[in-house]
Amino acid sequence: MNEKNQPIIAISTAQGVGAVGVVRISGSSLKQYIRALFLRDLEPRVASLCTLREQDASPIDQLVAIYFQAPQSYTGEDVLELQGHGGPTLLSMIIERCLEIANQTDAMGRQVLAGLRMARPGEFSERAYLNSKLDLAQAEAVMDLINASTKRAAKGAIRSLQGDFSKEVNALKDMLVHLRMFVEASIDFPEEEIDFIKSEQVARQVSAIKLKLTEIIQKAEQGRVLTQGINVVIAGQPNAGKSSLMNVLSGEDIAIVTNIAGTTRDILRETISIEGVPFHVSDTAGLRSDQEQPLDEVEKIGIQRAWERIKDADVLIYLHDLSRMSDPDYLKQEDWIRGVIKDAQIQDLKILDVYNKTDVADPKLHGSWIQERALSISAKSGLGIEALKKTLLNLAGLQTTNSEGQYVARQRHLDALRRVQANVLTATQWIEHVAPQLELIAEELRLAQMSLGEITGEFSSEDLLGEIFAGFCIGK
Ligand SMILES: Nc1nc2c(ncn2[C@@H]2O[C@H](COP(=O)(O)OP(=O)(O)O)[C@@H](O)[C@H]2O)c(=O)[nH]1
Ligand SMILES: [Mg+2]
């Protein structure tokens, strides 16, 4: 028996104390094992109250057992679900007893459930995928649904889980296959090749493919934002109001606000939802150079961490303090910060200049300082915060509040779609070429088809699967 065929067991509910704790077992055939566990058969899909007992017949737990007979189960194998009382000690006793019974031998000297072992993370879902219960994008959506940090993300994940994203990918794949068949079929008729490839019909198919591809990429991009969120870092000089802004954005007092420079030293991170889009906002230590005034060790580390966080950010909210716009020391530090940001040349970082403390300083007075597109706010009064949120939403590429039909996607899917786009582009260039090469066109279309197949797992490597399912929780 190889690893992949071994029966597996895991606690499927969250760690800790709960009302109910679920233990799940999946294997190719569990009938005999069920008989050994409860001294009876279980009717498939019927909840039965059962008592699990020790070797000496003393009870361990009274639980609800449900048997899902293959292939009508989550994994596609036989699955037994035990809903016991949700205490960590009890659940490990249940697991222990289940393993023990699996190892018992029958009259013929055979183990009741040979090879039963603890499941690896995501192994139930991996089996569901291997048994074609879910395609790969759907299996990923299972985890995205569990990890969804906003309602909108959860809605998108369930759509992907139910196959909305896969359907679109498959529809595009069908279009590619159709065109490819067409091209391949005419390779054998050299005298008609050119006429064919320049035909109206091919042109129509190509433009339909391109249109569909653009649409999927756009939706997948938004879908990726929904699952992964946008990393926003609030940075600026000490006392600019970064922690205050963090607090108004999150609607909670999570960061300490004082007028003592250098209060925030460690990075605070909070996920906030703006119209259902998750933004992971980090409050950082105030940035300043040590040229004017030496920094203490802790502050130094805080500033270093702030810079590191900025490098990983999608959006930098560079917060300025309007009340200090005429302070030369303040302005000097601003120049220093801008210089460092510029020198760092952080790719894809969107910088949003935000001017704080409008309640005490009129931004118009400082008009020359405030650049176009910059926002002015008061973290104290809340003025301008809504506009700031709208701007963040725009930067995330998700202006619309209409999430109808929005599904989730991952970076991996986008990478594959971009490869498809490149192949389709090359194919098109060949089609438009004076001397089109049909073999090359067919090859590009084949590669595009492969990349689409990677999304749904039609073509996938062992490594990729390992990587994907390792990110799952145990028992799922
Ligand atoms: N008047 C005014 N004061 C603010 C505003 N935002 C922050 N402050 C004050 O500025 C000081 C520094 O704020 P804090 O959020 O700790 O700044 P940080 O060092 O950038 O995190 C505190 O005394 C805040 O109360 C604002 O919008 N208006
Ligand atoms: Mg602070």
C-alpha cells in the first residue's frame, strides 16, 4: 500500500474546546472497520448515535457517526465522520482508540484497517481532487472560503468552489482547442493553408478568444485581491498621526497614540474591510534619520522594520503632518524620507500622500506643498477618511461595489493566464504573418491549453500539488 492509498484520520474541527468535535476518517473501504468500532453496520448518510468503547468495553464517548459510502463523499472514498464532544483531551482519546482498533487483527490475522495514519494538511481535499470530486481551482477555493476575511471574499470563494471560475477557464480552453483542431487539420493541406489561416472564421475565433481571456484576467485579478487582500503600510515621521489613522481605519483602539515621538516601535497589523475588500494595514514606527539626533537602539530597529514593511507593501500611505509644514527640521526629514523611498525603487509600490491634521491646519495654506491627487484628512475628527477609503479601493482596482458574479482566484492562476495571453499573442502574430507557420500556431495554442489545464489541475505536477495542499488545514 503506498502513502496515497492509506486510510487517513484527523480532527477536522478547530483546535481548542468546542461543543462538538469532528473526527474524520477516509479510506477505500471502511465497512469492516465501522463494524469493529461500533459492533454494528451504519446505514450510509444516516446519523447514528454510537458509543465508542475502550478495549475493556468502558465508554470513551457517545457520539454521532455518519458513514458516507464511496463515491458519494467529500473525498470520493469511504468516509466516516464522528461527531463527538469537543474537548481536546477527549478528541485525542478518540483518535487514539480509532488507531488502536484499526490495528486489531481479525480471525484471519488481517488488520481491520491496515495503514490508518494521521492525515497531512489538506489531504482530504487532495483526495477529493485526485478522485475528481473537485478540480484544483475548486479545491483551492475550499481553503479560500475557510480563510476568507470579509463577506465579499467568502462569497467569491463559494462561487469558485461551486465551479464558476473553472467553468470560465474551461470555456476558454474549449475555444482554444477548437481553433487548434482547425489549424492542425489544415496542416495536411499545404496548398490551402494560407487561405485558411487568413479566413474570416479564424479571425473571428481569435478575437473571441482574446476577448474572453481579457475578461477572465480582469476578474481573476479582482478575485486575487479578494483572497489575498492589499498590503497597506502607513508610514511617515513620528507624531504625524499614523497610529491615530490606524485606529480610525480599523474602528478600534489598537494602536497606542501619544504625542511622544517614537511611541510605536513594533509593527501593528490589522485587516480591515472596505466594501468587502480586505486591506491588511500596518502601522509602523515613525521614520527619521539619525543625522540630527541619535536614535536609541529600539527605535532604530523599529525604523528598520518599517522600511522592510514598506518594501513588501502594495500601497504606502505616506502621512504628512500639516501642523508642522513651516518647521524647517520637519521639512528636512521629509526630504530625507522621500529620498530613501526614491532610492529604494520599490517596484509596483503605489504611494499615496496623505496630509493629516486638517482640523488644526488649513491645507489651503500649504497648497504648494500638497501635490495633486493627495488627500487631506483629520485622523482626529474623521474628516476625509471616507475619501481615503474610496481611494484605497480604487488603487486596489475594485471600484465597484457590485460583486455580482465575482469569484476568487490566486496568483498562481493569474500567472497561468498571463502565460496563456503570451501564447495567444504569439499565435496571433503568426496568423498575421505574411508566411504563417501553422505548426507554430498550433504549438502556441497547445501551450496555452496546457497552462489553462494547470489552473484546474488537469495537468499538474506532484510538486505543485504538494505546495498547494500544504497550505491547507489539517482535517480538511
Ligand atoms: N489635531 C490633531 N491631532 C492629531 C491628529 N492625528 C493625530 N493627532 C495627534 O498627534 C499626536 C501623535 O499621534 P500618533 O497617532 O501617536 O502619531 P504617530 O507617531 O504617527 O503614530 C497625538 O497627540 C495625536 O492625538 C489630527 O488629525 N488632528
Ligand atoms: Mg505611532
